[in-house]
Amino acid sequence: MSTELVFNVESREAGKHVSRTARKNSKVPTVIYGPKFKSQNAFVDENVIKKYLSARYEATIFSLNSKESALNGTKVLIKKIQMHPLTDRPVHLDLYALDMSRKVRLKVVLKYTGTAVGVKEEGGIFQTIMHDLEIESLPADIPAQLEVDVSEVRLNSSLHVSDIKLPN
């Protein structure tokens, strides 16, 4: 199961002026939406978002912490982070409010373990093509990463998606 982390959010009004002012104060405009959730506008601290930019947090469930009762305790996934092309700062964040009884589609990072026989004994080079795999799962069953054992891979052979063992 994935790790659960917390986002502190503040509700906000919609509008260009409000968003620009917030960005100057290191707050990133955020929209929270989902199947059983009325869309809400909020702010998240920019430094918090920067910590979670890597791909390994795509399958992480976040819990929202807010003064507003409608947002407090909501379970979300990071759906999209828009970055400024020049400053490389987050400009906007989309959070997907989860329905814990409904399957979601997301990418999970692949972690390759072991040393391939083709590398160790036959002088080959191990080359990874896929770094993540899209899966469909209930939110409570989302794995943090999928381990792929490559120790049996020989020279001029390959692994296929069907060879990856998914957790039950």
C-alpha cells in the first residue's frame, strides 16, 4: 500500500488577481475535484509541492488538512503539476479527490532488483525501457512501487509486462 502524507491547504476565491497575489507569497493555486466531491479552489505552499515533484509520489495518497470541514481529511492524489517554463516553479496543482470504493488508474514506479545473468556471465548490458507502469487499483491497494526481478534475464532476451508480478 502507498504511503499517506499530508497537504496543508487554505481555501481560496477564484480569479486571476487572487492567484497572482498568492504566487508572489509562495502559495500555489490548487483545484480539488473528484467523482463524489464538489470542486474546491485552494492554496498549497510552494515548498511543500516542490518536495513531491518526483515520479515516486504519483501513486501516493495525500490527506488534506484544512480549517474548512469540507476539505479536512479528504484523500487525494496528485493529478497534475503545471510548472512555469522559465522559472521552473509550480504554477498550478490539480488534486484528485478519491472515492475509496472506486478503482483509479495511475502510474506506479518500477524498481529493478537483482543482476541479470546476461550482464554478470555473458558480458551484456542491461537496458531499461519502462520506468513506470500504469495500473488500475482500489486506492487502498495502490503499491508504492512494483519490484521486477531481473536476475534470470539472459543475453538478447527481454522481460514483458506480463512477467511482472502484481501484488494481490
